[in-house]
Amino acid sequence: MSAPHLEAARPTTSGTELGTPATDVPGGTVAAGPGVEHVVGRLDEIPMGEGRAYVAGGVQVAVFRLRDGSLHATQAACPHAGGPLADGQTDVDVLVCPLHLLAYRWSDGAATSGAAPIRLFPVREQDGDVVVTV
Ligand code: FES
């Protein structure tokens, strides 16, 4: 197998769409397959306990830096009605959409209410950069 490809992406402000049009991201669980790694921004752009919206390979994603130091990435638009997930509240277990307050588990993307799940993307830090695989 070849090494993952790294591609720079343009950051956006939280919950704001800039540049590349949204790519439809259906609800689901953790992205399957190898994907492509994209550098979406710097880790220090994301305050502890908050999320920020980015575009990774044409896909709008929300990246969260939890207070335990872990990173999580999901689709930017809530599967319920398109709420800006990057503006949601989170703890180490769940993300709560700011629009109608549905909660989604970070472990598998499932909604605690049984609604459609969010899609999760692999994310990691490398030399201060946030790298999302889509
Ligand atoms: S849009 Fe997210 S809970 Fe309704």
C-alpha cells in the first residue's frame, strides 16, 4: 500500500460555508476504506472543548478538540435538518447539535434518540496540523 496523500484544505469559520460547495455526506458510521488525508488547519485554531468547520477534499467537516485532548471529526451539517454541528456543545461522549439539541455519540456516530446517525471521519494531529481523512 502507498502512503496516505496529504492535501492542504482551506479552513472556514465555525459553521460558515466558504469556497468549495458542499458535498453530500450521508448519515452513517465511521468512514470505511483508506480515504485520503487532508490537512485542514492548525490544532491551535480549535479551542479546547470546541469545534470548527473546515473543507477536506470538497467535504464539509466539523472538527472538535475535546477537553481530554482527543480529536473527533464529523460531517458539518446535522443529518436531522442541517444544523451547524461545529457550533454544537460536546463532552467526551456526545456531540449536541445546536439547532434541535439531538445528541450523537462520538463512539459510533449514533443518535441517542434513534434518529439518523452522523458520519465520523478519522482525524489526527501531525506537527500541529489537523489531518482529516475523507
Ligand atoms: S438540525 Fe441538528 S438536531 Fe435538528
